[in-house]
Amino acid sequence: MLGCSRTASPEDIKKAYRKLAMQHHPDRNQGDKNAEKKFKELNHAYDILKDPDKRAAYDRYGAAAFEGGRGPGGPGGMNGQEFDFGSVFGNIFDEMFNGGRGGRAGGRGDTRGQDLRFNLEITLEQAYGGTEATVRVPSSVSCETCHGSGAEAGSKPHQCPTCKGHGRLRAQQGFFTVERTCHTCQGSGQVIDKPCKSCAGQGRVRREKTLKVNIPAGVEDGTRIRLTGEGEAGTRGGPAGDLYVFLSVRRHQMFEREGADVHCRVPISMVQATLGGNIEVPTLDGKAARINIPAGAQNGHQFRLRAKGMPIVRSTQRGDMYIEINVETPTNLTAKQKELLKEFEKAGKTSPEAEGFFSKMKEMFSGD
């Protein structure tokens, strides 16, 4: 059932069970009766093999060792009771992730605080040079009155008499152990006879925290910055969660970012494009850069400014900046300007590409 050999170690059996149980769990296979049946069988197999005595009996007598009302289908078996998937599978995750992030520190009554998310918008200039931002985050902080214990001064939490500090109650049903949250302490493992009036026994109160966030140069849109221990305070002295700051870079009116490179479209006049010359263009460092426009430059021509783009995080390298010229067609011409342009057109061929196109088109329609 678990795909293990008869000589498999307890650790190998546990690994095989975890993998298959997660694969066939009903929550992952909604409405699949076969998955539900498979999950029950896996739990039954693991319950036998994880116990040395049961495993020895199985190795010697096979499934017959568990017949007579103790196995699946008999009284107290899987078909004779309501199967609690949440409790059984919860035990698996307790084993796998106990003490992990966001988990309960069993029996101590302290629970890790929740992680928080804060969305922060910055400008492209701030992303270019890096900055230090001040954020105000609504959060929970440790109660100053009880110092996070949740109990009034002169008293302290004591072990829950119902669950003996475990926070959960176990009941044996056939081969299955069903585990539920303790109703007396609500899973904390401790009870407080005199709760702190300031925090109502929680050990934390709501406050707004002001924090400084260091944003490195070169960050991209969607970057996540983690501030360890700056999330919500844990209950009854538990460890605090983390704060995750998600950055969004505001769209710039002049520059467009593409990875580490920066693009900028610069309009120039028809005369500048025709005669050429030097122009100054803006850069993200606040200084102007000079580029030389060659005579006869066409619309869309690009110039590359090396290392004038965005810094690359955790690197000394930088991207490049690309300047694309946009040749503007004159508008709102006076009568004199129109006349001068007509004279200019008559003076000679100035647009060889256009003239060649229309010449070919004339030949095509004339049949020559």
C-alpha cells in the first residue's frame, strides 16, 4: 500500500506515507471517492506499520492479525465510524511543520504573530538611486502592561488542567487517533485566571508602527523586502511575524524601463534632423548628456549611452540608456513658410526613398 519493502526503516515508511497522503487527501481531490478510499487505506496501513508491535504482527500473520472487528470494515474501523480527515491529516502537518513559521509552539501558550504586507510606491528616480522610506503600519505590539504574558501583575498563566499543556486532546478510535483542539484553553495549552485588562489576556495590543525601509538602488517593480520580526506580535510572548514590503515603481512621464535598460524618446525638429547637430538629453542621474545627431537622421534612429541605465542590484554593473529621436513634422505653418517649403521641394531631390517607392509604383501600374 505504501510502496515500501519489508525491510524499510520507520523513516522510509513515514516519508512514503506523507507523500501519498498529501497526494490522495480529499481536500485535494474534491468529490473523488477513489481518492477518499485510498486515503483511508493509507492511514490504516501507516497506523499499523509505524507501531513496532503492530508491524511485527503484520509481518508474521498479515492482514489476518487485524481482523475480527479491529480493521477496516469492522466495528470501530473506517466503515464503522465517521472519519475525521481534518484531525488525522492535521497530525501529519503538526509533525512536518511543528515549530515552523506561523505555527503554534505546542504547550507553551505562545503563538507566532501573523506576517504583514505593506504596499509601497516609489518613483523611478528612487529606484535608480536607492532611498530610505518611512512607512506606518497598523499592527499588534507586545502589551507593555503585562510584558506580553497576558496575565495581570502578580499572576501568571498556568498549565491547562484538561490537556496538560498540550493544547490538544487525543482520543483512540480503533486504529485511528483523533486529535481535537482543547475546549478549555482553546489550543494554547495554558489558562489565565486573571487576564491583563489592557490586552484582555492576549499579550498584545493594536498600535501603528513607524519603520524605516532601506530600498537598494536598482530595485524592480514587484520587489519584495522582508523585515524580520516587524509583523504582528505573537500572543502571550510568542515571536513576532515578519513584515513584507512590496514595491511598485510609478510610471515615469519621460523614461521607460526595460530590465536594467532605460528608453527615452526625444523629439527634434525637421531642420535638426536634416542638418544634424548636437542636442542635450536628460538622464536618470539628473545630469544632461550630449549626443551628436548626424545630418539626415531618420525618425526612430536610436543612440546608445553605455552604463546610463539602471543599477543592477547586488552588482557593480549598470544597464544602458537608449535615446530614440522622433522627427516632428511642422504644423501651423504661415503662408511664407509653406511657400519656402514648396521652393525647397522644387530645388531638387531630397527624399530618395520616397521617390524610389513612387517610381516603382508608377512602373507597376503602367505595366512597363
